Amino acid sequence: MWKKMLAAGTAVLALGVMGTVNNDTCWNGTTGVVEAAAGVYQGTPGGIPYSIGLGYMSGRVSEDVYSNKFGKVLMEAKTFEVNLSPEDAQKYPKLQNSLYELSRNNRDQLSNQVAEWRNDLEETYEMGRQNGMFGEGVPFSYDLSYGGLRTDNSIFSFFGEEYSYLGGAHPNTCFVAYVYDTQSGKQLKLKDVLQDTSQLAEIIVDEANRNFDYHEILPDRAELVPTIQKIIDEGKLTFGMDEDGLVVFFSNYEIGPYAIGTFQIHIPQSKYFSIFNPKYIFYGERPRG
């Protein structure tokens, strides 16, 4: 995902990377015990009868690529970082360490990727400008934006939507997603949160086809199931968790041509209860706030 490259150029470019800045910082979530509701499922082994909502902060990190030759910014590139509130960082230090490591990797990857891109941006801009592609604004962009899914004392899950336009006919959108065990700070794999993945490809296609918007544009089931099964077998399925189940993400080109777009498909635990690991099933009330 980080290896998207422009067409190779040979010119020596006078580009500079402006300093990293943090912006758009905001606090999310709530901190406080939420007691089990009267309607909580009774007699089900394992699972989570109540939730402690975590306080966390999502911040933005940006690097702008400036061209001395054209006297303008050619790219605005942004990524995100996530950290627990100071109070919850003390309660869950292993999770905070994992989030710190992820945030650091995001910053480093952004810098490295911009360094790779900048050798081609000026040449691409020059050709595009001659063909009337670009106006007065910033011509190229990269943005990895954050979205929260579930943040409690058992699961801390969120996703990133990666938008990039580096020239060409259209931009691309890809997804990354993370599921952490709040207590251990371990990033969980599909086999950790599901105890049975044998029918998952079929389930994903079934749920996608129940969405009218998706049903009209999806490839045939006979083609789609093997495609998704291959993604699962290779360990490349992008997924997160919310209070209601599994959320599966598909990026541009992942399951079909660009024209069909991107997909977010929800696998409800209430419907497919037996495939979920009871340790991470949420039975109680959601955090208030």
C-alpha cells in the first residue's frame, strides 16, 4: 500500500519537504464504567458483560512537498497517530506502547514514501500542466485518515482510509485496519477473533449481496468467493471489530475493477455467533458519551 509509485523520471528535481506538523488533534471516546444492562444476554459463556470506554486522542501529521522550480507546494501528505488519554495510558501501558509504535511507524512511512515520490512529482506536474490538467491549487495529495470502531477494555479497533492522487486518470482509495487486545496490547489476527473461518468468504459475499447498492455491481458469486478466499488464505483480509461484529474492508481493485469502488461489509455476531471467539464478543451496553 505504501509502495504506490509514479512513472519513473530521470530529471534531477529541486524539491524540498517542509517540516512535520501536528494538526486536527481531537479527543474521542469516554472513560467510565458502564454497568451491564438488564437486557444483557444471560448464561452465555465468556464474552464481555460490561464495558469501560477508553479515552483516546487522534492527531494528524503532515508533510508538504515544495518545488523550488515552480515555487509552490506540489503535494499535501497526511497521516494519523493515535494515543490513549494519560489516565488510560497508565491503566493499559501495553496497548499504549503498541499505539505509540504504530504512530511512529505511520510518521516514518509517510516521510519515506514522500521521499520516494518526490523524485517524480515535479516531472509529472510539468507534463500535466502542459496538457492543461492542473490549475492553481495543490496538484497531488495523500491522506491516511482515521476512523474509530470499538474502544473498550477488551478490544481497541480502528481503521484508516488511504486516499491518494499522484496524477493519472483517477485517485485511489485503500484501507488499513487494526484490532488490539486492550489488556495485552497484542494486535489480533483473524484467527484470534474468529474461531472458524472456513465459511467466511461465503458469509462475506452473502452479506455484500444483501446490500442493494453492492449487489448491483459485484462480480458473480462464483468468481467473488474464490477471490475473497484467496485474500483470506494469504492473510491479507483487512478487518476491524465493532460492538456488533466484524467489519471487512475492500480497497480499489481488490475484488474487481476500479469502477466498482470500495466496500465495507459488516458481519454481525448476532447472526454468525458460532464463528466468533467468545473472548471478544460484546454482550453489554456500549460506552455512553
